[in-house]
Amino acid sequence: RPEDIGYKALAVNLSDMAAMGATPAWMTLALTCPRTDDEWLEGFSQGLLELAKAAQVSLIGGDTTCGPLTVTIQIAGYVPPHCALKRCGAQAGDGIYVTGTLGDAGLGLASVQKRIVLPISVQRNVELRLNRPTPRLHEGQALRGIANSAIDISDGLVADLGHILNASAVGASLQLDRLPLSNALRRYLSIDTAWDFALSAGDDYELCFTVPPSQEAALQKALTASSYTRIGTIETTLGLRYQDADGRVFTPKQRGYQHFCSIQHHLDH
């Protein structure tokens, strides 16, 4: 639906703001359409401006052109000096945390693509998570001065946590039994498949962040206990390791979305 396209186009940008602990303020929109369609434009604008109003973001300019449908949003905001959350600050001993639940958007995509059949109520809920993610702006701002590093989960937990590990020159271990899974994932997928969705399906737009032991008490005061989950620990040994409660080593089937893999494959061949 055009309403969902407008909403999500802004939501994914707001999620980047959240991952840096920033307060969003302004945006520009470059919109390319193949033809004039008043009904589509009205729906798109409704979804976009609904979220912009909620996030207190002003549309200050942009451009409209004719061509293949393309939506480009540039967003700007502010953060107090030296308080921006970055990918490069994780340290050995940090706890690894995520907000919300993981894998629901991936289950929503599987439903849209008819790869899984779900009850109507469940289908609506997971497709809503896919089409209308919630940018974690409050949580990101609350983590200023507490988290050593942060990123939003767009390409999948494995891929995005990997960006933190690479930027910080550290490794990590994840405890799979601690992954926050919704009732839908637990009920309609096997546990191994649910873990795969949570680890690599992407499009969750939750926050993944690391917090040192010295800041755990501050974290508990800053966020409600139900809004985040500790899923692992930063370690000095490079790489990312996964195991369940029984110590069984797990290997994800996918490593998340890789933006340029198809281009690189073409260049290599």
C-alpha cells in the first residue's frame, strides 16, 4: 500500500537516527514517479506525514521528477556534543542487548511471499512489523552515556552486529536461548528456523547495543526491563559464535542481507 511505503521510507531513516542516539528534526524528499497518480500520492503522503508528525520531523524541501518509482529521504537531526552512539566503541566484557523481538518482519515477508501460511490475525501482526517498523528513538536517546556502541538491525542481527565487531576489533558470543522471539515465531516455526529468522532475516529495525558492566545499573534505570534483552557478551577473540543453553554450537543458514554481493559476484566473473 502507498501508505506503508511512505511510512517505512521515513521509519528506516528515523531508525538510523535512533542508532546514534540522535533527535531527528528535518528531512528532504526526492520522489520519482512514472506518472501522475493522485490516489497513490495521497496515500503515500498520508503514511509519510503521519510518522513525521509523530516524530516531530519537518519536511523542508526536496524534488519531484518523472521516471521509475524511487523514494529518497535524507534526514538530519542533532545530538549533544560527544554523546553520539557509534559502532566502534564495543569493548570486551560488554553485554550485548537488543530492543523488542527479532524475526517478526522476516516472518511477515515469508507470509507475503506465500512461503508460510499463518492465521489471519498472526499474518496481519507480522506483516505490520514488516511494513510499519517502530523506530526506537526514545531508547536510542536514553542510551547516551550508557552504551559503548549501537546500531539498528536492518540487514539482520548477524550482519549488523558484525559491523560493530569489525569497527571495534572485537568478537562476541551469543546465547541463542536468550534471543527475544515473539509468540508467532515460537508457535509457527521450529526453534532452529526461528533462530535463523531472528539472526538473519532483517528488517526488524530494533536496536543492538553494547553496555559495560559498570553501566548496567544505569541501563536498568534508563529503559523498562521489558523493552530490551541481553543476548550475549563482547569478547577479545575475533568472530561471532553461537550456542544454545545446552552448549550446542549453532551455525546460521544466512548471514543477513549483503548489499553489494550480487555486484561483486558480477565483477568477479
